[in-house]
Amino acid sequence: MSVTVESLETPIRFNADGVALIGRTRVPLAAVITAFRQGDSAEQIVDSYDSLSLSDVYAVIAYYLRHREQVDAYLAQQRADTQAARLDLESRHPEMFTLQGRLRRLKQGI
């Protein structure tokens, strides 16, 4: 009996905004990699995101382990872009964030 080995395509795609998503879902690569880094197993990740398939999560983790520097650079750029967008929004609409801060303090009982 012989085993046929086939090359599998990594289930990562990019949406129109340049965000890497897993398979045919809207789950971002960042969510899966963050969960993996925090110690979640592939099964736990699928439990958290039921639209993901276990085989896709394992494939993404394998890709990450083989291309860690590239994926980490992508994730760092995503964080930087998110922070820049937040700062821009705060500068253009500071009233949104002062209200948010007041509500947070009220909730914490400060």
C-alpha cells in the first residue's frame, strides 16, 4: 500500500481591505494566531469560532510555524494600522472617546 502525498493550499485569503481571513469565513488570521500563541489548541480555536474547520486551523498553524517571521510582521503591521486609524478617529471625533471614557469609569464605579 502506498500513500499519496499532495501539496495542500493554505486556507488564507485577503479581503478587499487587505485583512487575512481563514478559509471562506470572516475569521481573521490574527484571531487564530493570537489564540494559538495564548496556548489554545486547534480544537479549542474551532470551539471558539464554529465557522472554522479543524483542518483549516491546523493548516494555518502549520503555515504560521513555517513562516513565523512573515506572519508576525503582517500582524505587527495590522496592529500599527489599527492604532493609526484609532488615533485619526480620536483626533477627528474626540467627543466619541470622552463619552466612552466616562461610561467606562461609571461602569467601574470611579
